[in-house]
Amino acid sequence: MSKKKKIQEVIINQKAAKWCFDKGYKIYPKAVEYKETKYKQKIATKFKLVVEFGSEKKMGEKEYTQKEWSIAIWSVYNYLYNKHSGKKT
């Protein structure tokens, strides 16, 4: 399955995102790899997702590009909602 096809299958579920926010989950990208531009600026090129809940923080193993990480966050919202809310999307 191509990356383009996979991205199109992600469901943007605002109900799941709201549920995660209300429960205290924080999901965000953390830059793990950089490249330097010709002007000596550092630009992030690879990211890992961090899921924070209360005082716990867990970083995923998979790396994402700038274009992929926001889609991956929606997948995590859906996963957490389906697993812990007792409801399915």
C-alpha cells in the first residue's frame, strides 16, 4: 500500500480528539533528526510522536516526516478513543 493511499484512509474524528483532550491526553511531535540549510539553519526532518497522560510520557518508535506526523496524531486519537472510551468510531 502506498503512503498516499494510507494517508487518505485516516479518519479525522473530532469527537475522538475532544475525548482525548477532556481526559488529559497530550499528543505532539518531537523532532529527532535535523538537516542544515545553506544558511546554517537547522530544519527538523524526522519526528516521533509523544503521548503524555498525567505525569507519564511515552515516545513512539516510528519516525514520521513533516507531512506524516499530523496524520499519525489523528490515528492515535482514534486508537485511544476506541480502546478506552467503550465506543467505536
